[in-house]
Amino acid sequence: MADRWMHAMTAEQAHEQSGYIGKALRRREDVRFVQGQGRYVDDIVLPGVAWCAFVRSPHAHARIRALSTQAAAMRPGVLLTLTAEDWAKAGHGELTVVHPMSFSDGRPMNAAPRPAFARGKVHHVGDIVAAVVAESRFAAEEAAEAVAVDYSPLPAVVAARAAVKPAAPLVHEQFGTNVVFEIERGNRPQTEAAMASAAKVVELELANNRVSANPIEPRSYLCDYDAASDRYTLYATSQQPHYLRRWLSVYTLHIPEHKLRVISPDVGGGFGAKGLFSTEVSTVVWAAQILRRPVKWTATRTETFLSDAQARDHDTTARMGFDRQGRIVAMQVDTLAALGAYLSNFAPSIPGNSYPQTVTGLYTTPNLHLRVRGVYTNTVPVDAYRGSGRPEATWINERLVELGARELGIDVVEMRQRNLITRAEFPYSAPGGRVYDSGDPPALLQRLLTLADYAALRREQARLRANGVLMGIGLAAFVDKAGTGPSANLAQRGALHGGWESALVRVHSDGKVTVVAGTLTGKGTRSHSVKSRPIAFASRSTISASSRAIRIKSPSATGPGGRARRRWRERQFTAPATGFSTRRCVSPPMRSNARTAISTMAAPCSKCAAPTARSASPTSPISPTMGWGCRRTARRVSKSPNSTIHRIPTIRKPCISPSSSSIPRPAASSCAAFMPPTIAAWSSIR
């Protein structure tokens, strides 16, 4: 282990001497993950935690004639049952679509947001009708099976094309239609005229099948409510903890935003499915507030399939016209996009915004007519997962170009070379509504052909086919619209969310640089990012330590008020040695390969009699009469003379009883009681 550490340090020092620009960086997170040392929400266990289980509909469409939780409430260990009626009595709100899409004629879309609990009817298999909270997970799941629901099944519609037929069952009767919105882009008369005069027109009917997420780590939420301070700490498998905090505050539970802290530890796979506002999280937070104790829920594999956001599910008729030289003269697309039984946060904007903006890709397309209709079906709601509209658009475009090349007898590479936007045409106004500011697609294609040795691939293909072996060669060109754009632009389009990010760069006197940015753990970001755990309270802290005092300076990650919060933190962490802040230490212990300077002295732990690490000075903000827990809790490490960025030491689990939590928080039953608030701040930053 020591040799491995020294080797890693040698590599790091070599990088520092030779520079980082243009060089591959060693990934820092891989070792702990492959050794099973990741820290996920389900790994976090708080004292007295209760478990939540949900009752889900087995029907795609049915009326709820009767619902009774009495039998479930009488089961051993059951603490609480919740239904739509309880939700309404509590005065809670509902999820709001943060990027709505109106009809092209100005009418608002037919919005049916996804509710926390179905009321009156269920609209898809897996729709939530009740929740049960019990002392253990098994007790909660068994009690959920005892909830009695009398369903009256109704006709269901599960295909986009079937949803717009005249006699189709209505998912939401109040709208009188299954159409959510209808938009048109481009110029229909000009496109039809260009099609009529085209030398060749190709047409395809394409069904882009629905896909579902199946991350290694299922979604999980754990909420701890502190009744004394009326504050919530939510651990969530979320790709967007700041959004999640805001949505809980503004839309569903109406908790003051400053009283809710959202922590996203390691997230085991997401690709968008963990970025939306899931229905279960509001119930978990609400139950914790009612019971005054931590409440947890982790999805089963079945629940992941029945509840996580899905994607795609398009039914498209597309045409493309070419002149005699194989150049595109027009493109016409008619798409039905199934959005599921309810609208999730971003669902309408995927086919209504991202899809139109990228449908013509990197090809010069003089004329476009695009019609998109979003429709309700009795299926799981969709959201931004694995591409969010762009793969669907690219597939349509590339299939048409490929088919045109084959029918005109032109090589597929030559067909693309004739139609790619040239460097001289930039900035290019795409008919889908966006302006491409710069680029050189032909040069990119030529580079690709050189790297792949396209001519050699064709020779190999011919040789194999002569021997009866089929070998295919795939080629595609696409535009990736990865951001949501400036906030002002979003507001003009009716969006209820921002598109901004912030960053802070500090250049130190020794030439080192500290960068503070809002990034998420995963995909190697720890190798080039200073922040790998997003917290919807404080983005990042730079910790400086000495033998006499420890101060934490935390810039804001959540907008205005950062200076006031910074002053509040400095007051809290430099409080007199006579007591602790009333704020509880709730963050999980975690590892860091950074080094810091901590001066410690040994003293016996009152719980296990093991030596403890304690403040070395009575002037320290940590009380000299209270230890930090046994040496399994805090390890003495030395300061690196080459580093001015001091971060967290390795913090191990405190000495606790088997029934206690592995999370350090004040509790008289264990030496975790001696973990000061400073450790909480250290634990929340990696």
C-alpha cells in the first residue's frame, strides 16, 4: 500500500513539474470504486431510520373505486400511511413543468404534471397510490401489500400513433384529446414546392422505440429532519441537487429553501434519469417531518423499471428531397412523441425544443417543414435520458441521407461531403431555429476518414463479402446541443429554470490555482475538477488549518446571500469553546487523498477507552474538553510543503455501537458525540 501511494505521489509530482495542458490525467476515483469504497445514499445509515415503501398500480389505466390503509396501519412496526387524501389535507403542491411547450397558435399545452399520489384514477403501471413507513424495509414492504385498493380497469393506449386516432381512449378526459402540444417549424409551402421539383424523394416511417434506464445504483433518498431547528438534510441520488432543493421548496412541500440541504454523494449511473423531479422524494421528506426521525427509500429493480423516467418513443414519417447531384433541397418530418401518462419536468421540451434544433444536423438544408405533436399514453413518463432529443433527430436525418445515397447510387461518404455545411457558410442559420457560430464539418469528416483508413475498410468489406461474411460500415454526422442556454433566452421561451453556472478561480502566490465549479462526481471529473460532491447549501470550502485554529471559508453555490452565509459559518466554526453550534453534524465521513495540517493530542475515548484526537489549544474553536472520537475517526497527517490547498484528512467511521449510525452526529450513546461541527463541514467536501 505504501509503495502504491509513493508511486501515485511520484506521478503527481511529475505532472506538476511537466504541466497538465494537453496531457492525459490519471483518474483519481477509480481505485476506491473498484475496491468497493464508493459512498452511495443506500450506504448511509442514520440512527432510528424508518423505511418507506410505495403501493403501485398493477393497471395501465383504471379508476380507484376504494382505497383502505387500515389493515396496513395495524401491521407490526408500521409508523405511518399516506395517500392522496393526506397530501391534499396537508396543502402540498404538485410538480411543475419547468420548460413548457405551447401550441404553435399560442394556446398553452395540456399539462398534467406527475402527482405524488394518484387520485381517482391511475394512469400507468407503477403509478403510486399510497405509501407506508415502518421500522424496517421488510415491515414497510409487507405492510404495503396489505393496502386494499379496488380498481375498475379502463381501456388503455400505449402507442403514440394509436393515441391520436379518433376513438382512442383518453388518458386525461378533461382535455378531450391526448395531444399535449403541437408545434411547427420551417416553411411548409416552400418545403412542399421544393419536394415537388426534387429529382429524387426518399421517405421513411421510423419507430424510435422507448428505452428505460437501469443504473447500477437504483434511486435512493434519505431525509433527516431536525425539529429543533426546523431544518432538513436530504441525501439523494440526484444529478441536480440544487434544482431538487428548489423544486421541493417552491413546488411541492413549500419548505423555505434555506432550511433544506440536499447532498448528492457518489451517484452510481444516471445519464439524465436522476436529474428529474421524482415523485417519491417529496413523500420521503414529508414523512421525515411528520415522524421527526430519518426516513429512507431505495428503489427495487422492479420499481426502477416502473418509475424511473424513460425516453424516446417517437413515431415519425420523414421525407427528404435531392437534386440530380445528390444535394439536399428539402426535408419534411412529422413526429408523434409519446410523453407518457404525465408530464415530468423537462418532458415537453425534449421533442419540442431539443429535437427541432438539431434535426437538420450538419447538412445544408435549404427548406424544412417539421411538425411535432406530443401525446399522452398510458406509459411511464419520459424525461431527459441518454441524449434528450438529439439522438432521435440525428437518427432521422442520417437514415434519410443514407437512403438517398443508396437510391441515387452515390457513395455514402461522397453524399455527405456534398451536403456538409462548409466553413465559409458559418455562422449558419439552421432552419430548426438555431445559429451555428463556427465550425468546419468537411475537415472533420476528412480527419475521420484518415483515422479510420476508409479505403482500407471498403477493401476489407469487399473481401469478406466475397467469402460470404457480411461486414457493415457506419457513418454519421450530428450536432450535439448539450446546454439549455442563457437564462434570459430560456425565460423568453417560457422556461421556469435557469441556464447559468458559476465558477471561481483563485491564483495563489506560489503559482497554484484553485478552481471552484459546479460539477458532479463521475466520468473522470475528479481527475480534473476540484469539486466532486454537489451540496445544495455550500459548493466548496477551502480549509486552512494550524495548531491553534481552524477556519472554513465557503463561497456560495446557490446565488445571492453567500456573504451572509459565509459570515454565519465563520461565527459558527469560531464559536467559544464552551459549547457547540445547535446545527447537527449530518454529513457522512468520506475519504480524501488530499493532505492537511492538524495538530492533535491523545486522550482516552469515553466510550471505548481508545486514544482520541483532540484540539491542541484552548483557543481552538473546538472545545478542549471534548474529543474528536477515537483514532479510527480522525487520522493525524502532515502538511505537504508543496501544497497550499488544504482539504480533508481521511475520516474513518467513529467507534459506535452496532445499532448506531456510521454518520457522525451528536449522540450521547457513542464517541461520535464528540465530533464537532467542523468535521461536518469537512465531511461534506471532497
